[in-house]
Amino acid sequence: MSWSVQVVIEEVSQNFTVFPKSVEIVLSSGLLRLRPPCIQDGEAISKELSDERVSRYLAALPCPLDDRSLQDYLDFLTGPDQVSRVLEIDGEFAGLISLSTQLTFWVARKYWRLGLASSAVKWAVERHLSSGSSRPLFAEVHASNQGSMRLLEKLGFEKTGQMKSRFSFVTETTEKFVVYDFKSFAD
């Protein structure tokens, strides 16, 4: 996988990491652009999260998204304690990555296994580390999401041994999530 990054405009987050406003990462699968979410992303977010194979791993969001839940999610993504970026591949909406007290990400099913999540997570972790922040990075992954677990482990996250329970609006049951801490980039 080819990896080159072009930073467009710097922005200081209210949180703990300095994130560029827009970034382009050249991948073999196309040009991955990371940019702030906006209200116009609502339709694409709603469409992609209507796929239960994607939304079931998020637990906190209903499937399909109703208007109020979508607005709450957009407010969360653009809130002062959240640094979020839309993933676009060759100009098409492909998912989201966010960093606040924890790292979260999801990719539209059509773009699974193309390196988008790996590249976005790697970039976000590098930005966090280069910011000099001493705050630890962690992520919670649905216990059946083997792809995201492999991705995090490949990038230097380790299981803490802790499990969290979250209510899933998709399955209408309590689901288990595995907690990961970032240790260091794997060799």
C-alpha cells in the first residue's frame, strides 16, 4: 500500500490533538481525503448506516437512523470535545473517524478491505502522538468485529482484558465490546 500525506490547513482541536482541517492520503485504492463532517454528510451517513452489517458494530445508533438520531450524531461529530473526520475515497463518502476520549471509526461496507480504515487510524494515532499529548488512546470494538480487532492490533493496540457492555439499537440486546489501549506502533 502506498502512503503519502498532504496536509492542507492546520486546525487546533478543543480536545488534546492537533488535527489538520483536511488531509489527503494517496493509497493504491485511490485518494483518501479526511475532512471535517458537515450537515451535508447527513444523507450519506444515514444511507451507509442503514446497512446493518456496518451499524451493528456501533451499538449506540439505531438502524435505520431516524432524523433525531442523525442530528444527534452530527452534533456529536462536530462537538467541541470531538475531533472527527469524514473519509472520502476519490470524492465519495466512505466513513468516519473520531477522536475524543477514545478512538472510533467506521467504513461503508463497499470500502471494506481497501486500507481506508488502516490509513485513517494510523494517521490519527500519528497525529495524536506528534501532538505531545500524554493522554492515552483507547478504542472499544464489538466482540464479533474481527476485522477491526486485527486492524488495531496491527497498528500497536493491545487488548486490556476489559470488556464493556453496550445496548445495541440494531439487535435490541446488550452487546460486548473489547477494550484496546494503544501501546506503540507494531514493528
